[in-house]
Amino acid sequence: MVSTVLQPVLIAVLVVIEVAVWQVRVAMATRGNKRVAAALGAVNAVISVVALGQVVTHLDRPANVVGYALGVAAGVYLGVVVDGRFTRRPARRS
């Protein structure tokens, strides 16, 4: 059994990876890299089910929800940074 302190951290790490993979998957799909996008989609699904399963299974632990939320925020940031490395065109700022 994972400790109540370690579990939110593990959830956050899984979600950072999951969201970053999602960001890159979308970027690859919009650039026409269908096979890479499909493979990343499969990886994304597995990680998502594992992480969200831990949150839903232990809804009595608010720290798990916080870990999930922080993981999403960090994952989006990481995914945008990684996408910026893949493209030669800079992203437009609004």
C-alpha cells in the first residue's frame, strides 16, 4: 500500500507525464504525424487510467486531488515547452 504522503506525489508525476504526452500528441497530429500521434494516444490512455483510478479510488484523500491538479498544470507547461522544441516555427502569442 502506498503511503498517504507518497501517493499524491506519484499521482502528480503520472499526470505530468500524461498531460505532457497529450500536448505532444496533439501537436504531432496537427503536423500530420498520424502514427506518432496514435502511439502517444495509447500511452496517454494507460497513464490516464492509472492516475485517475488512484484519485477516484481514494476520494477520501484530498491530497490526491491536489496532486492531480498540480500534475495537470505542470504537464501542460512541460508539454508546451516540449512542443516548442519540436517545431521550427515559434508559437503565436495572443
